[in-house]
Amino acid sequence: MSENPESTQRNITEPSIMSGFVELLPKEQMIMTRMTDIIKNTFESYGFIPLDTPVLEKADVLLAKSGGETAKQVYRFQKGDSDIAMRFDLTVPLARYVAQHYGELTFPFRRYHIGKVYRGEKPQKGRFREFYQCDIDIIGNGRLGIVNDAEIVSVIYSAFSALGQSGIVNMGDFVIMINNRRLMNGYFEYLGIDNTVEVLRSIDKIDKTGRESVRKELTGPVGIPEDKADSILDLIEISGSPKETVQRLKEMNIENDTFRQGLSELETVCGNIEFLGVDSDHFAVNLKIARGLDYYTGTVYETVLKDHPQLGSICSGGRYDELASNYTKQSLPGVGISIGLSRLFYQLNEIGALDFGGVSTPTKILFIPMADTVSYTLGKAAEFRRAGIASEVYLNDGKMSKKMSYADKLGIPYVAVIGSDETQSGRFRLKNMATGEQVEISCPDEAKKYLT
């Protein structure tokens, strides 16, 4: 047999994707999708409204405030006369959206957004150029009650509790740590310290480098007197239960209005977290949290896994005074958090905390028609789907062993072979692929007794 001239001359392009972008195999995508669904369902259970903004935005709008490293990482290009940028987070598009549709929204506006964002940073382990974020924010019109900050903790607690109870994520215990930026800024004011950003950057390293290393940095490059550096380090190392921490802060008798406001907010948030039913083992006051140096103005959050602290924060966020100051004169305070889902998935997979279970499809039952029973089998599968059971019909020719192998490779838990006897009696055997056990059924309600 001679070769086809066209096939020998055809150029084959090697299939590949760009560095920093990720594709998952079916079994991985199944877990990723289930994790997304759990988070989405949790958000909706608290009344958050879904939002999806365009991936592409007008560059001058998206980058109204961005500069420095952020601007360097933005994917930006020209198409005709349009200057276009790809969204690098979900918060800036939210700000634009709220300002643009201000008159059409009901406040407080509670939205969630699960979507991809793009950053042209150098790819490295666990950091990507395209990745999913899961955000929630509560936006007020003019003002936003501090109790909302406590509810955010409850949402985080519910989302990660649901992931842990799902059977697909074995991440162990987690703790939601909170702090208050007003409290910290007020303390710096009380000490007469102006370069608060540098101080916060330094104390943010204390868990990695230790107290003495941070002290040297504060008294050296940052230029803080030794007594004030010690006072700062003593403050951030206050620990205990939330009530104990708040009480110790009160006993310091700091004469500063900003500090007092921050402490009052912290106490209110902690008290309402308890009323919201968050397990006390899962939240703590941590005065070392210094995230969002220039952005957050009140409560800040970080969530870590107790058994895997090396993963760092798996969910973070906080309170901000003005969401959309670049787009409107309206005062729009808010509070929110973000879960870096792609990074979380990658990290959990790296430490072996994901249970794939050999399943690569949502199919629960594979129907295999014999001879001339295809039409009947298609109708039977449709009946099961209407009852909420994911069902698939094997429509290709081949030996029975090949068809069973198909189900086995995809991890389909049950198989039903439909022949002439089954079409006449209306009953068929449902085979458990894991145990080999077979039960005779006729309808979806009977099947639901066995499906897991």
C-alpha cells in the first residue's frame, strides 16, 4: 500500500500551551469543578449575587489607578483604535461595574465572582499567568456596618468547612486570622511613627525571620528607635483567645482615637463571629497580619491550614473605605475576600490532599444497548436524567469487554446492559463496577437507593 502524498507532506505542529497557563486532565478537572461548585453554593447560601465582568476592559479604565509592578504585569494590546487590557484581578472590574451601574443596583450590593484573571508575571511553582479567583464583596452606599466584617468570616468558615466535608479535600483544620488596620495605624500614631508602610512590611516577616531579625530591620533601615521597636514587637506578639487579646489591648490604655476605633471594631467583629456560629477553634486575632499596605483600612483577614502553614494564606481580604474613587464621587465602602482557587488546587494537589477517587466523568450509570435496543435505551437514559441521575449511553460498536473497560477507565460506578429481555420486562440489572454486585431495578427511584 502506497502512502498518501498529502499525509507525508503535511506539517504537524507540536501541541503545547504557553508557560504559566494550565490545563487539567479529566479527573483533575472533575475535582476543580466540584471545589468551584462548593464555593459557589456557599456564596449563594449567604445571598451573594453572581457577577461576571468582561475579561477584556478598556485599558484607561482598568488601569486608572494601577502603577508600578501591577501595571508591568498587565496584558495590554491594541486592536484597531482600541487600547485593551486583560483584567488582572476581580476587584477593579467590580469598582468599574458598581460605579457604572450605581443607579441600577440595590445596596448593600453583595456580589460573588468566580473567574479567570491574567498577570504577565514570571511563572513559578504555584503561581500562574492565568488563574481562577473566587471573590465576594459587600459594598455599601455611603456607609457599611461593621457587622458585615464578621459575616465575611462566617462565609470563609462555611466554604472551607464544606470543602473539608466533601470527601475530595483532605486539608485538615484551618484557622481564619483577623486584625484591624486602624488599630495598628493608631498605635503607630501613638508612638509618633510616620513611615507605617515600611514598619508593616517589616513585621509581616516575623513568622519567617523571627523577632530579632525584624527588630534589627526596624532599628536599622527603617530607622525606628529601639524602645519603640520593642513596643511594636510586644504588641504584635500578644496572643490568646479573641476575648483575651481584646482585653489585653484594652488594658494598654492607648490614648489615640484611631487605635480606640480599631479596637472597638475588632471587639465588635469578634463578638459577632461567635453569634454566627463560627467554631472558636477556627478563628483567631493575629496582630502580625499586615496585608494590603495601602488598600485596606479596617478589618483584614488571612486563612491558613494548621497542618500546612508553609502554603501561606489560602484566602485573604479586608475592609476598604472607597471602592470606586477613580470612577465616581459616590462613597462606596466595602469588605471582601478572595480565594486563589487555581493556586489552592495546585498546592493541595502537591501535598496529596486531593482525593481523585479514579473518577473522570460525572456519569453515574452507563447504559449499554444490545442489538436493536438502542432506541429503547436512549429513552431509558433520558428518563434517568430527568430524575437527576447523570446517565450516558455507549453508542459505539465493539466487544462487551471494551465497553466495560470504558466504564472502568472513567470510573463510572454503575453499568446497565439493555437487551431484548430487558425491553420486554422493563427491568434490568444495575452492576456495581467496584464490587461486581448486581441488583434488578426498573426505575430511577429504585436506582437512587444504590447510587452513592
